Amino acid sequence: MSDQTDGADGTEAGTGAAGAGGASRAAGRGSPAPDPAPSAGRAGEAAAAGATPEPAATPPAAAGSGADPGAAATAGTGPGAGTEAGGPPGATAAPAKGVAATAAPATAVAGGSVPPQPTPGDAAAWHAWQEYLYQQRVAAARAKAAAPSDWAVRIRPAEAAPVGTATLVAALVAGLAAALLLGDGLGPGLLLAVLPAAVAAYAAARTARRTARPWSVAWAVGCLALLAIPALRDSAWPSTLAILAAVLLGALALHGSRTWPGILLGPVGFLEAAVSGVGWAWNGLRSRGGAGKDRWLPVAKAAGVAAVLLLLFGTLFASADAAFADLLGELTPDVSIGDGPVRLLLFLLGTVLALAAARIAAAPLRWDRITTKPGRPRSRVEWALPLILLNVLFAGFNAVQLAVLFGGYDKVLRSTGLTYAEYARQGFWQLLWATLLTLAVIALALRWAPRDGAGDRRFVRVVLGSLCVLTLVVVAAALRRMDLYVDAYGLTRLRVSVAAMELWLGLVIVLIMAAGVFGARRLPRAVAGSAAAAVLVFGLLSPDGMVAERNAARFHQDGKIDLAYFQSLSADAVPALDGLPEPQRSCALRGIADGLAGSAASPWYATSLGEQRARRILRERPVTVSYQECRRLGGFGARVEY
């Protein structure tokens, strides 16, 4: 969404900095005493001993008085200098170690008055002056602590426009939808509960006269697409990844971030908005107590009358026709008194989150204003020598990998003593870590890269571009090893997830290479978008279904199958496992069938498409093989996934 002008930000920040700086200057003009607040007893002991207390330096000018700071220091030091007002009549100047000869009159300052300047031998005045300096230092420290940091001032949003009626109504609808649709589990109800929150954010943005940018629209559409994954898949882990990615895209859509700090810190804005959004909505409700009542009270009355009419006639029609009663029972949520606390909590949570989204849409935090200080550029030799040596190492490793990929397995296995599958398993995880560490090396190298001119920029592109190309070969080798590993041991959730991660890391490297050619301004958004797209594709492909399908094909090919592993899969694996012959089919489906039979059928808004399809398949072709037979075939043996 488009940026708003932060009208008061610069003024307020400047005022606060000036006030803190003025206080610190006022506290710093005097020489600090050995003891910040000497006791009266110590001053009295010094006077009794006949010692002359050594006062501090010249008192600072009173705030706003316009006095010259050096005037007091020079008073009475020239020839013929007389006495000051307030001093003893006929007293002459007798400065001690730079102290002004006479006492300055008490001058009003912020928070009190300046005490008279102490004269030699006056212990009480010296103590009062030291106490004054101590209080000034304390006030300056408190002002500095209370002043917001520079980045906190910069990201502060503009004042949000008053909350609109449409925003309040949409937030309440989101809370009701969360209470009614999410109490029985996730599914299509999650997307239906989020849609009113999106409407609330849109209404708040329109009230604040903020317009949507193309990137913001793309992020919002991607967020809603990710929230559809729980409606399609029964498996929890792709749904969890999709929800986390949806939070990231939702923060991008609301904040409009473009930089790395904005993308990484954007989701934190929901925490701040969850608090400020409630107060924002409360102020909006209070402002509607007078003339605004004419706007929202008719809407509230109409909604109440509509609810009463629907409840009354719906009950009558349901009692008059059994088919209509069944349809109404399937469509409407089943709410009991025992679920009251949970439903109330979901209502509050849904309303608060909807208000938080609307508050951000009205006045987002400006995370993009956080700037990071670039690293000190290094010389070409200091910067390039480690990277060139790393490139040589990568090139040597890749040469061996290419030789192996082109038919050198037998020689490698004879020389290492490893089996075909052990060789594949041994290297994948190391290559995955190598890819991650290479990305870290590239990030640090860019921070300290030489940047004196066009020649340095070309040099950096050549060195880092070579490293990126060599890293892509490492990614290809890692994926090839995983493919060999799967051929030997079969596909699992862990293996398919890390292979997908390796593919995404390869895509990130390609994006870094493109940024080196076309510029890095769009790189943060491109990486965030690629991560969300990867999670979306991962959920749409159904990883549990992929695992079941690959292992079923492996059984048809060589007769190898791990029936024990299928017991932990979700209902998404049922269509692929349904194609196995008996008794393997029933043994593979027994664990999933027992789990679905042990739980009551959820309502439509809490049931995924994968669960509906699995229930239909098991209802048409139930499990027929006994538990003892499946145990004999290894369907319930212990196993460790790696």
C-alpha cells in the first residue's frame, strides 16, 4: 500500500533530541565532585577542621535566560571589579582555583532554581551546589533514557485515521467466524474466518486514503492462497508451513516492506498492532456515543432483527422437513455450552487479530526506514584471496562429482568401501550444509566487498558469480545423491522436505546471480516471494501423497515396501496406497483407517478435501486384513527415519 506522510515525526524527533542534548550540556559544564551527593555531615566536618571546600566550576546559565556561559567565570577577575548583587557589602573578589569571586543570584530553571554559588569556607552553600549538580545529572540521565531511540522514532507510523464503522463490523464478523468455525479444527473455516479480517484491513486503508500497490495486492492474494492449503490437505506439517508463510505475506501486504529489515521484522508489527488496535477501536466506539449513533445503531438493530428472524423461521422449517433439518445441521456450526470458554477465547483472538490487521493497514510501521551500516570495504587482495581459494576448492569437488555422475560409481565404491546407498546418504547432508554456508559467505562478502569504482564492481561480480555457479553444481550433486538414496531406501517426509529445501536454496542462488546483473533492489522481495511460492507448491503437491505414491511405485518395481512407515502418514496418502495389492493395501492403510475411525467426522468447515476423499475410499473399500497378518508382514515394526 502507498506510503503516508509522517507529518509530526521529524519535528517531534528533533525536539526530543534537542531537549536531551541541552540537558546533557547543562549537566556537563560543571566539574563533577568526587561524591555526587556529599552528606551534610561530611561538609560540616570539613568546615570544623578549617578546611576550605573546593567548589565546582562556574554554574551553568539558566535555561532560557540567554546569559553568557562565560560571564560568571570572568566576573570580578579584572581590575577594579566590584561586588555582585547579593554578596556581602564591600566584599572583594577572592577566587579559589577558578571559582568566581562572588555568589550568583538564584535563577529559576526547569525543575527548580540555581542555588547561590558557594564562596570559600561556606560548607552549606557548597553542599547545596553539589546537590544541584547531582540533580542536574540525574535529570539528564532520565531524559536520555526516556527519549526514544533513533530507529524507534523513524519507524513510528503516522496517526491512524479514526476507525470506520465498516472496519468495526468486519472485525466483529471475523471474531464470530473464528469462534464458530475454528473450534472443531482447521479446514475451509480458517480461510472463511480470515476473509472478514481482510475486509476490515481494506476498509481501514480506504478510510485512511491509502491505495494498494501491485506488490501489496500480490502479497494479499498469495496470503489467501496459502490459507487454502489447510482446506486441501489433511497433513499438519504443510498446513503449518503454509500458515507461517501466510503471516509473512500478510505482513508484507500491510506494511509494504521492500528491504531486508522490513521483510524480517514485518511480522513483529502484528504484536504492536494487537495492543494499539484495541485502543484504536475503543476510541472509535466512544466517539460514536453521540451523533455517530445515528450511523451504526440502525445497522445493529437490523442485524439483531435478522438474527431473530433467521433463528425463528429456521427452527420452524427444520421441524417441518427432515431433509431440510439435515442440510441445516450440516451447514450451521454445532455449538454447545461446554464449548463456551473455547469459543469465547477464539472470538476474542479473532477480533483482536482483525483489529490488528486493520490498524496496520491504517497506519503501518515503517520498517524500511531502518538502515544498516555497510561494512568497511576491504582491499582487493584481502577480500578476494579467501574467495578465490574457496572457488578452487569448489571446482575440485565439482570435478569429482561430474566424474562420478558420468559413470564412475564402481571405482568410487571400490576405493571407499561404501555401498551404493551409503555413498548417496553420506554426502547429501554435508552438501546441504555447504549450500547454506555458501549463502552466508556471499552475504558477508557483499558487506565487505571493495566498492571504489566500476572496476571493483566488475571484480566482485566475477568472483561471487563464479562461486554461485559452482554452488549450483553442488546443489545438483546433492539432489542427485538424494535421488540415489530414495531409490535405495524409499521416500519419506524428511527426505522430501530437505530435497525441497535444497531446490529452493538453488533458486535463491539464481536470484542472487540475477541481482548481480540487474541490481539488488528487488532481491529481498524476490526471495520472500520465492519462499512463499515454494511453500504453496509444496502444499499443493501433497507431500504425504508423494511419499505414498513413490513407495507404491517402488513396490511394483522391485517388491520392496516399508509398511510400518505408512502408519504415520495422513489421510492424504490414502489415494496412492489404495492402488497396492492385498494384503499390502490393507496393512498400509490400517493405521490411517484406525485414526479416521477413532475420531468423529468433523463438520464441513473443519474437514479438508484430503480427509473427505480418504473417508470415501475407505467406506467403499474398507480394510480387510487382520492385525496379526499385518504384523507378520512388518506393518507395525519399530523404525527410525533419517
